[in-house]
Amino acid sequence: MRNFKADILWEKGKLSEVEKLLQENLVIDQADPYWLSEWHELLKILYLQMQDIPKYEGELWALLLVHNKGSESIFLEMKNHFGAEKWPAVKEKIYQKLADSNEIEKLFALEADWRLLLDHTKQTGNFELVLRHAEEIKAAFPKELIQIFTEVIRAEAKTADMRPKYQQIAQKLQKLKKLLVALWQPVF
């Protein structure tokens, strides 16, 4: 019902009333993460339409760091909004704020910050993204990638007790083989 009311006010161009309603919704739904994310997303859109850039940027930060933590789409929206000149500093701030979260890994991959992805995954032990992006990583960090594949395969082999596990290990061995062959191909 509240969403419907916001839509009607929005259509009538009563943007300050929409803002007030959305702010009230934030208070009412403060215990519901889904609705908080929805209301912040609508506020972000509203502030952009109102050309209230400081509030728009505030909503971007709130969404990325809290309500839709590590969202790739919000991250890309921020990259587009801040532009090439400001982006490196903004990206570094994002990386610092999300340093202790697993969400940071997908942002490293999105930005092709392979060294940061490798370092973070070595700390957490979650190598799925590294393995998924092996093709992109292999040129810059071949030794580290081989080491990670080897560690993952050894760890999984220790706990392999059923056919599906053996199949997963075999698939990773195939990837490792392709990686090794590609790295030792003569360059002409």
C-alpha cells in the first residue's frame, strides 16, 4: 500500500512528499532488510531524479556497504557516477570498507584486480573465484595460480569419499593440466 502511494505521488511530481514517505518507510521497516534495501534503492533513484547529488551518493554508499552489501550493480553504478578521475580513490575506499567481507572478492574480479583477489583468497581459503577466473589470472600470476590449484586439489583429495567428489577433483586436475600446458607453450 505504501509503495502504491509512493508511485502515485511520484507520478504527480510530488517528489518531496515521496522522499518523506520513503524516509518514514525506513523507520517503519527498520527490522526488515529486504524492505530497507528497497526503500534505499527508491531513494537513490529519487535523489538522482531530483539532482540532489550528495544524497544520491549517500544512498549509493548505504546500499553498497550495508543494505545490498557488495552489490556488483551498485559498484558499477558508482564507477560510472564518479568517473575515471575520482574512481581509483573511491574504489580504494570501497575496498577498505569491505575488506573483511567475502563480497569483496567479486568486486576484485569485476575490476580485474587479480593480485588483490589472490591475496584475499589466500587469507580466506575460498578459492572458487580464483579458479573460475584462472584464464584471466594465469598471464600475470602463473606460479600463484598453480600453487592454489595444487592446494585445493590436495585438500579436496583428502576428504574425497564418493564418486561426485572424485569427479570434481578430476575436473580441477584437467583445468590445472590446461593451465600448465598453456604456460609452457613456446612463444614464437
